[in-house]
Amino acid sequence: MELIISIIIIILFAFGFYFVLKLFAKAESKDTKLNPPRATKESLLKPYLKQKSELKSSPEPKSDSRPKIDLSDVLSQPYPKQSSDELNSVKKRLRMLLYGDDDAIKRIIQSERRQSPHKSEVELYKNAIERLERDRGR
């Protein structure tokens, strides 16, 4: 009877040892999936190098058929004349606010023209005056 019990214990021990080994093997395979081996510099750069070589071999993209607009010409064009009295009065007001600095007047009006290219010259001067007064807290 003791012999049968010892054989059963040995068999159970062998099966237990076998299952423990299997569990470690599964854990090891899962670990490699979670933490793959380190990639090399070449393997990381390979897709980018391939794309770069494809770009070199591809033909030049076709240029737009739309005409290019030079905004410097558009922005420097004078606007239609308005009432010269009104224009003179707003110019005089802006010059007074800027203490007679003609360069500053040109810069401010160019800035206003870039922001609102559709507005007339009188409107640009009025906007510049409003902006200066608002900024100065008047």
C-alpha cells in the first residue's frame, strides 16, 4: 500500500512540475510580446529612408495653374478719392496723435491696409485713430 501511495505522489509531483514549466513558458512568451527586443537605428529609419527614396524618384509635382497675386502691388495702390476735406481732417488728427511723425503714420496706415485691404483711405485713417485712442485709453 505504501508503494502505491509513493507512486501516486511521484506521478502527481511529475505532473505538477510539468504544469509549472508550461506556465513559465507561457509567461515568458507573453513577456516578449509586451517587451519586444530593442529596435536598432536602421530598423527605425528604414520606413523613412524608403519614403525619401520614393520622393526622389517621383516626378516633380505640377504647379498650380492659378495665377500668383503680388499683394505688395495691391496694398500700395491708392484708393479712390473721397472728400478731400474729410481726408485732410483725419490725416491732421492722426498726425497730431503721433506728434508729427510721418514715418509712424506710414507704418500705421500700411498695417491698417494689410488688415483691411478693401477699406478706403479715410476709413483706414479713422481706424488708425480709433486704435491709437483705444490703446492709449482715451
